Amino acid sequence: MPVTDVAIDKIKDMIISGELAPGDRLPKEAELAQRLGLSRSSLREAVKALCLIRVLDVRQGDGTYVTSLEPNLLLDAMTFVVDFHRDDTVLDFLAVRRILEPAATAMAALHMSEEDIAELGELLNELADSPTVEALVANDLQFHRKIADGSGNPVLCSLLDSLSGPTARARIWRGLTQEGAVARTREQHTAIYEAIAAREPELARSWATVHVAGVEQWLRNALGSADEPVEP
């Protein structure tokens, strides 16, 4: 195993064992390298790598600290990876979203506060009668983020956030090319909101499934058409 990987594993073990807790400052570089039996250069590389995935935070002139290790922070790295996938692999992300988002929507119907439900309804009313595609997508992202927050599960919320990049591109493409997509999105958002407001988790789950599956099926058909040979 490369020495940097060994160093990463050793720091990770210190955190998992509780020797280092969220917010703790790491010992000075020379001391920590000696304690772990590592060279200072390999330790330095390990710290850089763990900073990239938000496990550690180097504060200039102060030292290196363990971050809060909150799910939204750690899953930022997943968003970074997701952004590098090709547009045709967005179907895989939509398939995952089709599993997670209906579950979050059903949970929101049970756990979302009345105040948050009212704010969800206000989001529906904020959209103009003839919105631009960009405004529609921005409103769509806010709407689904509000529901994910309302699920009461921060890990689920962070996972759905990390899927927003590629699925947002699909929604823009759909809005530009598919007639009736704006009206359909409005109708489905309203149905989801009404199911949540009525505290009907299974109805909310069903509408969320219809909503995500519609985007997925449209994109599947569009990509399939793009692959068809052109008649000479």
C-alpha cells in the first residue's frame, strides 16, 4: 500500500476510535508523524487528501483540525465526483433519485412542520405564469430541497443534494425541448404539495415517483433517439 494511503488510514483510525473527535486539533506535524511511524512528507500528503474530502481543515497559523464530519460536509466530495460524469450517465443518477426522493417525500408528509409546508406552498406561487426554463429549474431545485429537509434525515437530504447537478441539467434539457413540460411540472409539484399537506405519505410517495420517473423516461427516449442511425 502506498505510504500516503497508510498515513490516511492511520489518521482515519484515530478518528474512528475516538482519539480525535470532531473539532479536535491534530498534534503538531513532527509529533504526529513520530507517533504514527510516518515520514512528515507522507503525513503532509495524507492531510491534503483528507482536506479535499472535508475530513480535516487546515487553518493557516493555527493548525489542522478535524471538521464537524456532518453528512452535508462529507458528501460534498460526492457532488464533486458526480459533476465529472458524462451527460449520458445521468440516467443512472436519475434512477437513484427515483429510489430516494419518493422515500424522502413520504417522510416529509409525516415529519414536515406546518410552517415548512406553508413555505412549500409559497414556492409554488412564486413561479410566474410563463417562467423561463432557468427560473423553473431553480424553483424545482428549491422545492425538492425543501421536501428533503422536511424528511428529517440529514443524510438523505445530503445524498439528494449531491444528485442535483446532473439531474438539473436533464431538467433544463427537458424544459427546452419537451412541449408541456412546464405545465406538467407545475401540476405534479402541486399534487406532491397537496399530498404532503394532507399528511398522506403513500400518496406523496406515488406523486414523487411519477415526477422523477417522467424526467427519467423522457431522457431515456431522447438518448435512444439520438443513438438511432440517420436515414440516408
